[in-house]
Amino acid sequence: MFVPRDFLLSLAILVLLLSTPCSSSFEKTEEKIKSAMFLSPKFELGPGSVINKFYYDIDFPKGHVAIKSFDAEVVDEAGNSIPLHETYLHHWVVARYHLRHVTYTENDSHRMLQNSDYVLVRNNGICQADILPQYFGLGSETRGTPTDIPDPFGIEIGNPADIPEGFEEKWLFNIHAIDTRGVEDKLGCTECKCELYNVTVDEYGRPLSLDYKGGMKCCHDNTQCKLKVGFEGPKRSLYLKYKIKWIDWDDFIVPVKAYIIDVTDSLKLSNDSKGTNSDHDCKIEYQVESCSRDHEEENGCVHVKRTSLPLQTGGYVIYAVAHQHSGGTGSTLYGQDGRVICSSTPSYGNGNEAGYIVGMSTCYPKPGSVKINDGEILTLESNYTNTKDHTGVMGLFYLLVAEELPYQHFRHSTSSSFFMD
């Protein structure tokens, strides 16, 4: 009697699902989650000073695991949280790289990634080259933005099959923080207005264009924002404290891919023979000019920036959140048919943190309910109030996308285990 292959496969899946080990894999993930708290290398800030440093080979979970969350905040040597009105966390990002088994000094700069012994392993897109390559990272909104990845999904790391022979997987931090104690203009310092930093060249000594009024080129590492006359304050040692949750990898975890979409991105199509190559141009930051009085009466002075870009490989949205700076009023990602994939809005602080974004709302759609098709053109919209100028603002959108739903992933995993071609 002939028994169809699909019947055998379905029967095998049913048996596994009904067995205790498999049931526990789905039902008791929380019990398997591990967590640890780490500290970045120490960095020192005095009033008005800036650090924008890269730290290599940071503490990170080892082995083949799935990351379930990544939270961080700035603390002092006693472990106390540092408020944003004292130290503004412009951004922190975590990137992955492969390191050849050789020895280097601890003081090498981020230019190490240009060395052939260092291979940056960027996320799944969609900016050019090494622009926005991170898997994790936020800014001032860090403490108030959930990062948990729902079960049974996770970001896969440490898979030996993905690490070239002779290399090992490592992780790095880029931390950009601005000490605003005693400065003349706190918002202006956090927006990196060039006139407050007395900067006319970037960190590589290249002259800034006359129309560049502010942004990261003016608040790079070791720059100084203008202090109030006569203000003096102590230098202090700080750390980025970060907590990671993870679980050992198994066939019941569904991998998600990380995408970052930038509202400043534009797509330049090349004229190759196949017409398929494209070149993204993510600028990361942009300037919001103040509106006219007539415009203010018309729409309340809201600056809207949009871009439309294709996502070559789609999937099911599992998690999404925007990143904006002070003045932001929210960001929305639309599908090609105009449907809302996710809308993310900021929460602003109170008291001394008034005016600072302290959290961003997140999207956790029911798995399978929000799908992006392969090649679908997405539209990202970022909104800021513009009753006054804002410099160095951002409009990023972070997505975690699963190419398969749990039952599809489990079917494929079981198929490869039970049948050998």
C-alpha cells in the first residue's frame, strides 16, 4: 500500500506536538529564558562634553541562542539612573561582526571594521554599505520602550553555520551621549546645533557646508557645547547598563530578521543589464525648518517627511517601533495599498525631563495578521512640530519580520529532520 509522503509528514508533526518535550517547548518558553545584566566600558563626561565612541568585544551571550529582549540605560558608578536633562543619550547601537582569530590592541578605533580581519555582519536592510547596520539600539526613549520579542520568535545569533572558518562572532557598541549640565541651551546641544559647538569641520577635518546648521557632524566625539558663563561642574564616570534576555536555540524557535528603514533614504536605480541593482542613500538625519505664520494657522505647523521604498524580501511583521528626536509627533509605515503596518508615537517626559522623548509606542501585531509581500513598496512618514527649527532629527523605523509563521517553520524543520533527500 502506498502512503503519501505528506501524510507521513503530517502524522510525524502530530506525534511531536502531542509529546511532552514538544509541548513544553511551546508552553514553557518563559521558564527557559536566561537573562544577564552587563555594563559597557566606562566613559567620562564633564559639563557640555560629548562622547561618541565605539567599544569592541562587549559582553554578550555565548553560543547558538535567540535574543528575546535588549534594554539599556545610562548609570553612574553607584548604579543610579542618570536623567536625560543631565546626560542626553543621543543613541546607542549594537552591531555584530566576525573577527579573525588574531590579537589586537584595545584602543583600535571603529576603522578596524575596514580591516579584512573584521567583517561587519549587518542587519537585513535596507540602507547602503555599513549605514544603520545595527540589530539593537535606541536613544533617549530607551527606558520607556518595550523590546520584548514574543514567543516563539527570536533573533538568531551564534549559529556556527553562519560564522566563517577561522572567525568568531563578536558584538560592538556605539554610544553617543551629551552632558548638558550647565549648558546655555539644552535643546540646542541635544540637537547638535553647530553654533553652540563652535564647529566648522567634521570629525575627519572636512569643512562643513554652509547650509549644515546642526547634526552629528557638529557633536562628534570630544566636542564641547557652550556653557553658561562661570559654570563649573565635576567630570563623572558613566556606563551604559544593559540587560539581555535569551534562550538556547532549538527547532521550535522561529527566526526573525531585523530591518531599519530611514525616512531620508532615496533609491537610485542603476542601468545594469538586468535592471535589478539598486543603491540606497540613507542620510540618517535631516533638518526641520520652522514654518511660516500663515502655514502655522493652516495646519498647526507640522513638518511631514516621506519616502517610498521596496522591501525585496517580505514576511510577517512581529514587532515594529519608530525612532524620533525631540519635536517628533509620530511616525507611520504604510503598505503599498495604503494600509497601516505600524504607527509609533512618542511619549514625552515630565518635570526636568519635559521636552525629552522618554518612550515610543510599539506594534505587536497578531502573528500572521500583518504581512509584507516580497518586493512591496512601503511608505514611511515621519512627523515633527516645526514652530521652530530642529536640526539633526531622525525618522527611523525598526522592524522584526518572520519569513514563516510557527506552523510553517515547524513543518519545514520537521520535514528536513524526518526525510533525507
